[in-house]
Amino acid sequence: MARLGGLAGALLGLVAGYLAAIALASISPAGLRGVLGALVWVYTNPTPLLFSLTLLGPIACSSIGLTLAYRARFITVGAEGQVLLGAIVTLGLLEYSGLNLDYRLAIPASMILAGVSAALLGLIPALLRIYLNANEILTSLMLNYVILYTANYLASGPWRVGAFAITRSISEEYRVGPMLVLVASTITAIACWLILARTKLGLMIEVYGRAPRAAETYGLNPKATLVATALISAFTAGIGGSLMMLSFQHSLSPMSISPGYGYMGVLVAWLSGNNPILALLASWLFSTIVVLGRSLQASGLPIGYVLAIQSVIVLSVLASRRLSSR
């Protein structure tokens, strides 16, 4: 009954969030009619729905891994940098390594290498917390900027091609469609759910997240739990970055701010109640909101409206879930 109440509260909050977002947009240049028309177009037309599946990869893979980290009270926001690093590594392997891999090997190899690279990046905040008691929110956030400026350096420096600051594009043979993105994201969600539900690590994550002192008393190793969750969450974010590069990004150019898919993953993880399967569904919702925001830009609505919608929906769901639990 408690689960049904929580689900009802989440659905009620979702509806309330959408209504609040529509009301917010109705006072913009798009107007109420433009917003409603865009909503109908996004959720009934195959073209935006397929494109939303393409955008699903980095959002879903980062949020799914974060559900494990947040259950273990490892509150990292480093998925943004890890997604971007995964994209950089994928581009480097396929276009700048000179290996000329067959596409059947290149795609899984780039995803694994991207995941491993991101996992090593994600390990840094965990080690700093364990041995220096450093706040993982701050350290992971600063690492996001390190990766952003690394990408900018590569795009305007050694990887630059032609007169403009842009890298090579991923070759057509390496590009993937929305169905492969959906399959990879679904496999990631199922794997993380199995870790939580069927492994000793999942038990350690649950116990340590709920009662860290009791976990230490009964012999569970908190350091090993933090390291494992940091590695897994960063690995999945790196896979998301690889999917981003393979499916729709294709190249890099200098950016003033990072793309934001990892930050969306943070919101999705909280929205889903740190459930990997629900995180997959919530990620698709967020990707449709991104498509909605892009379609409304033609009506004069700024892209920041996308962030406003996402924030309103998350706050509405969290508030409704809390009220329903009472």
C-alpha cells in the first residue's frame, strides 16, 4: 500500500508539474496555444519521439548509475564531466587513434573505453572523501569544469580541423540509431537493478545508505562500498557520453557551458526515487522535454525554459511524494 501511495503521489506531482510548467510558458511569447500545440506535436508525432530516444542515452545512463551512488549517500554531481569525458574518449578512439576499427568492434570498444575512463575520473572524489574527508559535491563539480576546458582545448587545439574550432565528425559507419540507444540504456538499467536486488554489493549499498554506523558495526566495509558505487555510477555515465557522441553529437566544438545531460541525470535520479528502472522512464520524459523546448524556441521561448520545466516537475513530484507518504 505504501508503494501504491508513493506511486500515486509521484503521478499526481507529475501532472501538477506539467500544469505549472504550461502556466509558466503561457505568459511567454509562445503563449498558451503555442505551448499546447508543441506538447501535442511532441507526444503524438513519431519524429520527435524517435529523436527523444536518441537523446535518452546520456540522460538515462548517468541517472541510472547515480541511483546507486545516492542510495549509498555518495552525493556526487560529477556525471556531467563523466558524460563529456566519455564523448571525448569515443571521438578520440574512432577518429584520432588511427586504428580504423571495424564498426562491429569499434562501437562496443568505444563504449567500454569511455566507461572505464569515466570510472577513473569518478574514483577521484570517492578517494578524496575517504582519505581527506573532502566533500564529494564540490570535488566532483570542479572536475566537471576540468573536463569541459579539456574538451575546449582539444576542439580549438590539437583536434581542430579547418578554419573553425571544431573537431572531425564521427564517420557514418560508426553512428548509431535510437533503437541501439534504447537497448543500451535498458541493459544498463536492468544491470544496476540486479546489482541492487541480487548482489552483496546491493545489500551493502542499502545498509550503508540507511545506517552507516550499523553497517560498520556489523563488519561491512564503507570504503569498499563508496569506491564500488563511485566506479559504477561513473562507468554508466561514461557509456552515456559514448552514446551521445555516437548517436547525435558526432563532433566537439568549444563550449561556454557543458551540454547539461549529466546534470539532468542528477534531477532524474532524485525524481525516480533512486530506482534504476524508474530512472530509465523518467529519463525518457526529460528527453521529450528537451525536444519540446527546442520546438518552442521558434516561438521566441528561450532554451532556459527546458530547465524551468524540469525543475518544476522535480519539485512537484518530490513535494507530492512527501505529502502522500505522510
